[in-house]
Amino acid sequence: MSDTWQHIRYEIPVDRVARITLARAETANAQDYRMLSELNEAFDRAARDESVRVIVLAADGKHFSSGHDLRAGTSMDDIEPIGTQCHFDAPGAEGYMATEAEMYVGLCWRWRNIPKPTIAQVQGKVIAGGLMLVWPMDLIVCAEDATFSDPVVAFGVNGHEYFTHPYEVGARLAKEMLFTGRAITAEEALRHGMVTKVVPNAELESSTLELASHIARRPMFGLTLAKQSVNNTLDAMGMYTAIQSAFGLHHVGHNHNLRLHDSLVDPEGIAVIRSEA
Ligand code: ZN
């Protein structure tokens, strides 16, 4: 648990507010399974702490997160699954689909439904899987230099695994982001309602804590009921079904790549993405 966490930090910076910080600045907070597992444990700790009413997710370094760590690193053998998925080592599509269902869609959906307000505190680049940490949060405070992109169509898949793009930025911009792979700016994200507010980099931490403290003065159960009501509305609009539908197509993409390239992603994608970054 907390004394063994390597990739995150946990603290109570102000009364009633827990802050979880991604602490792999040397990799631009690339997410391996260990980081995601630690993050989940930290969210659980904040959710179960009766003295915490608001949870902030922050990140060390210049960039919030460069996405999933694609290098060989931790495997499912290194962590304790918390969902009901299984057969992670199964051949064919079975094992990898279960792995992504557990580690990506499953965890994101779990965090999205924590019955306390959550706030992402975002600076620098947020790329692909990085969005999967930002979008499940209820509010997003971002610095002026924040940018958001999901360029993975270049890898021959539809987008990252937690496919809420149309809910976050609207269908038109979602398609443009996916088709072109371009990063949208903080100001653009604000205009489309994707972020709560944009502040100067120097004020990012104080502004986020101020918002968290303001919210934390309200009664816990009122906050929980308000959050659940908005989430229920999104669910009535088909959010969960849309995510699962896109996840199925995502795995058509992975398996298409396996047949053509013997790789989960189109190997030419990385050069395309780098040339445009
Ligand atoms: Zn995938």
C-alpha cells in the first residue's frame, strides 16, 4: 500500500482535500500497470477516508502524462487485479482484451464513479492514455500551456480505450482530434467545455486547491448526490454503452494490426506521430 508506492504520492495539502500526484516526471508520467494499480489504491484510500471530501489528481514535472508506457515493463503478474476480468495470459484476442478491460476501461470507469468530487490539475502535454486520467475526473483545472491529444488513429485503432471523446468535446471536434491527431489548446478545451478553467501555470496549484477547498465546505452527501445525478444523466445518454461499443472496435483494430503487422499497433504510427509532434 502507501509505503510501497513508487510512482505516485499521496498527501492532504489542505483540510478535507486529498491530493494524489503522478511522480514519474522523468518519463513524462508515462503509465505502466504499476502506476495505474498504485493510483487505484490511492483513490480507494481517499474515497474511504471520512475526513476527505474532495480528491485532486496532479502530476509532477512539465507534462501531466504522455500516455501508456508502451515499453516492456510491468505485467499483470506484478499487480493485483481489482475487477472481475480474468485469463490475462490467454492466447488470441482473449488475454489482451481482458487486460485492457481491467487496467484501462475498468479502472477509468471505477474512478469516474468515486462518490466524492474529483479534480484534475493539469499542465503541459496530455497525450492519449493521459486523457484517460483527466476525463474520468469531475472538474479539470488546467494551466495555460496544457494541450490535449489522442493521436492513436496513426496506430490503426479508433482512439484510446476510455472512449468518451464525443461527450468531452462534442462530436465534431472529437472527429477532428481523432482524424488529424492534433493537440487542442487549453483555450480551445475551455471553449468546448472540456475544462473547468484555465489559469497561469504559476497559479495552477493554488487555484486548484482553492476550488477544492470551496467545494469541500459543502456536505459530503449533497456532493455525492449531485455527482451521481450528473453521471446518471450521462449514462442515460448512453455513455457506458458507447464506451463498451468503442472498446469492441478498439480490439478489432488491435487484432487487425496483429494479423497485418504482428503487432498490436501499426508500427508506422510512431513515426507519423513523432513527425507531427
Ligand atoms: Zn489498446
